[in-house]
Amino acid sequence: MVKNTEVNLSTVARDLKKNPSDAVVIGVGQGTDGPVLLDNPLTAKSAEALGDSLKALGVTGAADQLVRLPGLPETGAGILVLAGVGKVPATGPLTGESLRRAAGSAVRQLAGLATVTLAFPTATVQDVTAVAEGAALGAYSFTEFRSSSDGLKDPVRNAVIFTELAGTPELEAALKRAGLVAKAVNATRSLVNTPPSHLYPESFAEAAKDLAKGLPVKVTVWDEKRLEKEGFGGIMGVGKGSTRQPRLVKVEYSPAKATAKVALVGKGITFDTGGISLKPALNMGDMKSDMAGAAVVLNTVLALAGLGLPVKATAWLCIAENMPGGGASRPADVLTMFGGKTVEVLNTDAEGRLVMADGIVAASREYPDAIIDVATLTGAQLIALGNRTAGVMGSDSVTGALKAAADRAGELVWPMPLPEELRPTLDSQVADLANIGERHGGMMTAAVFLREFVGKDKAGEQIPWAHIDIAGPSFNNGSPYGYTHKQGTGCTVRTLVAYVEDILAAA
């Protein structure tokens, strides 16, 4: 169901003429006195002449600026491309994210060419990895529902990275990782971009099976009959208003020598009308992206399996379609959640937390070392943190590690508190708690609701847990930038993979 776009990643250390390509990309930064040509494979004479011409050519070095020039004989390419990397540090090298974005921007804008050589400064394996990730993310394309290819450009198929580190075993492993992680991000993007006419609970479950083929994972699907029988009242309560019945999907990667155990829970609302508490019509089409959290946790576990990391990782995909049909939940209904807690539904548009609660309880029963849930949960997240920064809340031990992993991966997250005064606002007159509370700080109130369903470990302490709200950064309604295309972004996959790598390294 999900047709992924993948770029072939390779490296070359010298003599570009023997490794011809359609275009060679070199970097230009914004220095204190104007544009600066970054380290590159050009001859000293060519580099000096080009550097002296930057201002005359209108080159500023700003991020996402791309200037095409006729190729030089020494590069073995018909096009020489100057790619902006943004401001360059007064001292020290470029950050990995600057390289990642510049490479992604160049490859994205050079669609239509088959082979592109990226000659950015790469002093370390980490630098090369960043360029490779950017290239693989920039080469994404989603054209599944086009009847014609007229006017469309094929994404770059081959990205060659010029680096003196080419050929080392460490670098080969890094390129493999970059390709696998980018594949997971791009599969997440494609799921988010798929229209709700084609991606609904049953087909999402089938897509999970398809994506898992060939990997050492086990996929288990709960249909509506099993969900009803086993008491998944949150998922059923949200999904029963649709003719397309809900699903719970468990994707389990359990290697024999696992040294850590992580559960990931994802919100999978394949379309969110708001239910009886109907949303405004304006921009409702964006609600096809309300399943991004489930796509993220699915593809994170598949990436971990592809990388062969020694971690038991389980994804719980809580999938439903929130429709205002005759069977839909009403405001004032009471649902009995998986595990027995009761929730008064005061607003049917606060549905994500209901399906997530069931998944968190199910994940808790397997006693993982940590539970991380990912969801496009609240509009309040956008108000608090904007379109590009995810909010992370929960146990300090998990939120701190996630922030560090996000920084390393080049993604934006920001820790938010869970003030104790928010919990009483969730009190209900008729049930254990209500599904909405204090309106102000609603992102945090939603997390406080989810915390009520996190189980205890075998010692009787609450399992370490974090909630990531990706309502804004999961879907890009603006112009493309860096390696980020329009619509689905695949955010948080890289952070979660880096988080697992970090906890394994610490162990």
C-alpha cells in the first residue's frame, strides 16, 4: 500500500571527473561580511574566482537558497550548484542539522536530475551521516494519486557524498543507518499523506503488515469484535460512529539479546471530524493527518528492527475514525476504558486521549522500562509552541533523555510541565474523570489525563513515561524548507531512534 521513495547513498573521496554526476553541490554560508564559500573540491584557482563572484551572482548563503551555474570541467558535472547553509559559526564547524537541511534542500530542489554529488564540509562521520540523512529525506516524493506524471519531476535517485572519509567501515554503517532511518521517516510521511478514502482503520492495519514484511517483527491486530470483547472502551467509543470500524495493532520487535524494553503508543485517528462535537469546516481536510502518531511509532519500531538493535520495542497503534454517525458517542456519555476506569465524554473532539488511554494501559501490562506516547493531540500545542516544535511531558528521566535525543537528531522538542492544579479540573460528577479539563494550558491538561492510565512496574512504582504532542510539527501546511516537504513531515521518528540508541549506549 505504501510505495516508498528511496535514494541510493554512496561516497567518493577524490577525482570527481572519474565519478560523473548531473550536478555537484557546494555550500555557501552567511558570514559576518557577506557570503562565504565553504570547503569544497574545486581547485584553488576556481574556488577563488567563484568566491569573488558570489555577491555579483546574487548569492547570499541563506538557508534554502539554490543557485545553478554551468559546470566546471574539473567536477565532471554539467551543473555547479551553490546551496545556502545559513549563518556560519564564527568559530567551529557547521552543526549537523545545518548540513542536514542544506543537503535536503538541495536534493529536494534538484528533482528531475538522476545523480547529484554533495560536496559539503564533512570532517567527521557524523557530518557525513547528516548530509546522507538530509539527501534521503529531500528525495521524498508522493504521487500515488496522480493520474498523470505530466509536470512532475522524479526525485533524485542517487546521492553521492564527497568526503575524504569514504570507504571506511564506520562510514558504511553510518550510511546504512541514514538510509534506514530516512526510509522510516518517508514511510511515515506517505501514511500521513494518504487520503482518508484510502487510509482507514482496516487498511491502516493492513499497511502495517505490508511495511513489516521481511523484518523480524510480529504484528497482531484486534478487530472490533475482539476490542469489544476485551473491553477497549476508549477505542470502541471513538470508533463506533463510523461505518469503518476501529482497530488496535501491536507491532513487536523482540530480539533474543535485548537489553532494554520500550513501549511506544501512537494515536491513529485516520480522520477526525470531531464527532458530535463537530469541527469547523475550514481546513478540516488536514485531519487526515490525525493518525501521524501511530505512523511514527509503527515506523520507529520497524527502523529499530532493520537496524538490529538489542531492544525489545513494541508499538501500539490505536486506530479509529471519529465520525458523527448514528452510533457515535455523545457528550455526557460515560466510557469504560481498558482496565476499568470510567471517563465522562464532555467533548467528542477530545477523542485522541480516549484511544491512547486504552493503548497506554495495554502497554503497561507488559512492564516496559519506559512508555512513550506520540499523538497529534491538541490545538493547544500549536498555540504554545508553534508549527515546528513538539511538546514533551512526563517523567523527568524520559523527557530529559528525549530532549537530548532530539537535539542530536536535529528535531525540535521542548519539555513542558504538568502542574498539579490541572488534575482537579478533570474531575467528573459521574465518572472517574472527564475527558476535558482546564482550557488554558490544554496541551498539559491532555497529558495529565493520559498520565492517569500509566500503569505501575513490578515494584509498584509508576512506569517511566513521556507524552509527545506533535499536532503542529507533524504536518507542514506552509512552503517546503530544508529536507521538509509539504504535508506529512515524519517528525519524531529520528528522535525516537536516537533515544533508543542513547539508552542502549548508557546501559
